[in-house]
Amino acid sequence: MSTLLLDASVVLAAFDSEDKRHDAAHALLVDRAVTLATLDLARYEAANVAVRAWSAPDAVAPLLAALERIAGDGGVVPSTQALLARASELAEEHTISVYDAAYVAAAEEAERVLVSCDERDLVSKRLAVFPETVTK
Amino acid sequence: MAKVMVSMPEALLAEVDAEARRIGSTRSAVLRGFADEALRRRRGDRAAAMRTVLREASPHGGNAAEQVKATRP
């Protein structure tokens, strides 16, 4: 049993039936064997993708509902000054954005495993794992 | 197994001990069982609710990770 910290890409992939990680992301969100948590940033990123990339403002409510269910499970980590300071260090160290590094810092602070669909900046650098890695 | 110190009201501890006696177990085992059951129920509630909201899934072109990056300010 473990707590997994999901970034916005996992929740978005679960709602996008065309995403190559849709099935694994969906399976993870309904997995009863793990505790799920996220970062407050995920709310903004998920809503932003729904409105700006998907042109689907109606998708915002179910996305935020999913994030609220995660909040009621393992919780939503707040972006505190300390977390962003650590994220800034990680961003510099791994040459990634502070946004991505904030998820890494949030996972690190409570020894959670970060789960992401971001191969280029997170999974390839061993800072996160794909959803299919942690689903049964 | 890790050992921890837990503070709790005496009345609650008395109930835990009574439960331990009732099932012929230990205080530690009862507390472990309660914690496990609470977390299991919480995960189950999330999973069930998630099945409902995920019915809203539809095609959006894929590549969620890149879409997140592309729409950041």
C-alpha cells in the first residue's frame, strides 16, 4: 500500500479517451489499493487544458470533481513558500520548469511516488513513473 | 514493524481495550485494524466516485502531458 502523487497529466489522460495512457490513467484513478494525492497546481492546469487546449469548458467540472475526490483521499498538497523554494532548486538541478519541479517537490516532501504522463521532463529523468507502472 | 507513540483520550483508549478483549487480540492489533479499515474505506469511496465522474471521458486528441505544458502561462 502506498500513496501516489498524481500530476495534472494523469487526470487529464483519464478523461481523454484518445490519450495513449488513457486506460492506465483510468485504472489508477479507480484503483482501491492505493491512496492518491495531488498538488493544488493540478486544479489550474487541468482547467486550463480543458478550456484552452480541448476547447471544452464543460469538461472543467468533471475534472475538478475528480481532483476533489483525490483531495478527499490522500489530499491536495498546498504550494507553500517552502515547497516552491525546493521546487526552484529541483528545477535548476534537473533543467525542468518550476511547475514540473513543484510536483517533484510535493512527492519528495512526504515520500510519495510521483505519477505522470510526462516522459520528456519527468519519467525519462526518473523523477516520476508512468501510470501503467503502478497499476495492476 | 515500526513502533509509534499515540496520544488519545482515556475514554477512547478504554473502548479500544474493550474491543481488544472482546476479540481476543491486542491493543496494537485493534488500532492497526481500525486504521487499515478507515484508509481502505476512504480509497473505496474515492474509487467509486471516480467511476462516476470518469463517465464524462471523451476524445480530446491525446498527449495530455504536452497539452499541460503548452497551456501554461
